[in-house]
Amino acid sequence: MSPRTDSQLPASRPGPVRVGAAVAGVLFVPVVLTGCVSLGEPVYGQDGPPQYGPDEIPHLEAMLEEAQDNMLAQDSVRISIAGEAGDYPPEFVNDGMWEEADTVEMVLAGTPDVSAVEVAVRLDEDEVMTLRSVDGETYLSSAGVLTALEASVEQDPALRSEDVDFELMERELDDRWLADSSAAPYTDWPDVGEILDSVEENADEELSEVAGELELSGDGYFYSYSAEGVDVTFSADEEPKLSGADYDEGQVELGGWNEEEVPEVPSEVVSEWEFEEIVIRSLGGYSGDGFGEDFGDPGGDPWDEEDSVPAGY
């Protein structure tokens, strides 16, 4: 695990950001802690008996190292990062929407290295944006785009909601995804290795001195560790993996290993040029035939040649 200079929870970047300020809604709470249990009990979850008995559990530092290899070897995962809203409004979500929320949660589903991931952003209990990042390219759901635009219009004194034809916009977007290059710098999601790093950097004691306990929940056994600054749990199967981390300012929950679908590039994509055309038409200020035949063609450039772009664009 790579060292860090800033104590922070995992969060989309740039800049040092705490997950407590980047997410919440559904807070992770370790399930039914019942204390140490005996391996003699014939109660096993779907993963079978635990790998380590009560007297064999590695200290937290060793468990983190073992878990990282196990987690990166999986095909898919679901990661929920939750905390308080207000300190970190991503650029692709309207600031006003964020400021009015108390909690925020990001749910990532895809590969453990987040090279292909779909992200649902929730403010309080409302899902306001869905993004898909695949091999460095970012796409926004049309429903999320409309939600953000409606919030922007409500807060813009120069516009009235009746001035914008949102029904036309919804029809023309037609549930397609918007290719958005401007969102890419804000969608550098934390992978499982970085989440494990955050456990290390938030613990205010030597991890090699933090002992684990074998505990039992309705889903079977798990390993729990309590360090100053962070409480963590791991699955107690043949390949232990981090299942949750509870910090002072936020929570992280992981699950759905090899059960989540790995997202692909959307088959129906609206280019940024086409989206601008749709917005202009929804404002009633553009007839739709003045920017050239390539305007509205996904991936097309309405100006054809770079040197033909009019001054000021």
C-alpha cells in the first residue's frame, strides 16, 4: 500500500478530500456485533467456515495486505462511500443542490481498479446523477443531466423554468448517455487499494498492534478490528476482503464481489455538440440548421476544420 501525506478518506479527486465530505445517505453500520464466538458453533454463512480461528487472526497490518491481493483479484465489486454533504460538491452536480443536502452517498459498481465503473450520486435520499466511467471516458445519464439543469435554472435569476422546454430536451435525449469530457477530472474514483490505504492513514496507532476478533452476524462470520480513528470489518472466508470501514467523518461499505455487472461504453451516446444543440433548441433560440451538417452527429465537429472555428469559440 502506498504511503500518503494527507490523512483522508477515499474520495474522487482532485485535491485532498474527505469521504465524510464526499458522501452518505445510507450509513454503514457493522451488523450485529455479538462478540467472540466459538468455531464449534455449526453456524456458517454462504462462504463456509472462517479461514482463521479466534486465536489465529492476523493483526490489522497483515490483514490489510492479504485483503488487497484478494480484492484486486476479483472481477467486480460494489463500493458505497457515505458522509456529510457540503464540503466537496463535484463540478458535475449543481452547487445549489449540494448545499441544500445534509448527506451524500456515492455507490460505485464495476471493477475493483475502477477502470470500468458506474456511479450513482445520491443527495439525502434522492439519486441526482448517474455516471459511467470506462477506460478514462466519462458519460452522464440523461436523467441526471436533466435533474442538474432543472436545478440550475431554478437558481439562475436570468432564467425562468417556463423559458426552458424540458419536455423537448427529455424527448431528444431519449434516455441516451451524454459524453462529457469536462467531467473526467472529477471522476478519479478511489479503487480498492486506495480505500485500504485510507484505513492505514486514518488509524492513529500502529496497525501491527491492532488485534482482530472473530464475530458472527446473520450472514456468517467476519473479522472486526477497532483502531483509534477507524473501525473495520473483513469477510471471514477463504479469501478475506474488506467489507466495511467506519471513520469519524464517513463510512465505506464493500460487497457484491463478482456479482455486480461491469459497465461498458453506452451504445447510445449524445455528443457534447449535439447536447448543446438540444439545449439551444429547448430555449427556443435556434432553428437547428445553422451549424453545418455534422452538428448533432455523435463525435462529429460542426466546424469541420479546427482552423475554421469562429473567433471567440
